[in-house]
Amino acid sequence: MNELDRYDYAILSALQGDGTLSIAQLSERVGLSTTPCWKRVRRLEEEGYIESRVAIVNRRKVGLPVTVFVSVRTSQHDEKWLARFAAAVIALPEVLEFHRMSGDIDYLLKVVTSDIEGYDRFYKKLIKVAQLTGVSSAFSMEQIKFTTALPLELVSHQ
């Protein structure tokens, strides 16, 4: 399916763990010299395997300790409605993730906010953007696991 080899997967794995690695550090970690390693990183970026490199900010320390999973139901299912709804939801800064779902829920949002009042302000903005038949909120009591690293070990390496 893809054209990645074990070195590409090693590079991706290492960068998922620490996106600040220099090419020298990365090449040592994956067992390549610096020039071939740099060329592979560049190719992985150009081909979209590496979408971006970011810093993961501690949400609690910056005052956003509340995570809410918001289930949205609607009776509208045409493309024009979805385009307007998606644009409006994407513009809401509290929304970290936005998924169109199968099953009983039409859309699922992962939202972060400062507190219950902050969520209430978000909720009022959300219900203004489109006609919805139902909104259900589930507050996360405790984050037990968090990672941004994909389980690359599940993919066969050539």
C-alpha cells in the first residue's frame, strides 16, 4: 500500500517521540548517515507523511483543564448544510477534533475549555451555527491515556 521501508518507519517513530531531534541525532537513532536521513525526512514531508511538527502544550497549565465530548445529531444531511456547519464548527477555537460519525450520532466533537461556564458559552455558540436535533455532552473525568503518536509497529515494515 505504501512505499515506506524500515528506515522511514524508524524516522517517523523517532520524530513522533521528539520532533525537535536534529538530523544528526535522528540519523544516529535510525542508523543512517546524515545526508540520506535528511533526504528521507524531506521526502516524508513532501509526500505528506509528516504533516507538521508541533509543541504539545499542557492544557491544564494554560487554564484549559476541561475536556468535553459533544455528540451532535441533526436531521439535515445534505452537502450544502454540512459545508456551512463544518465551516462554523471549524471556526470555534474550543474544538480540537471534529468527526462525522456512523451510527446514532451524526457528529462528535472534542472540546477543551476552562470550566463549566466556559463550556456553556461554547454550547450557546454551537447551537447558533446550525439547526440541530440533539446535542449531548460527556465531560471527561480523567484522562487516562493521551498520545499523538501513531502505533507504527502495527504496520508491516518492508
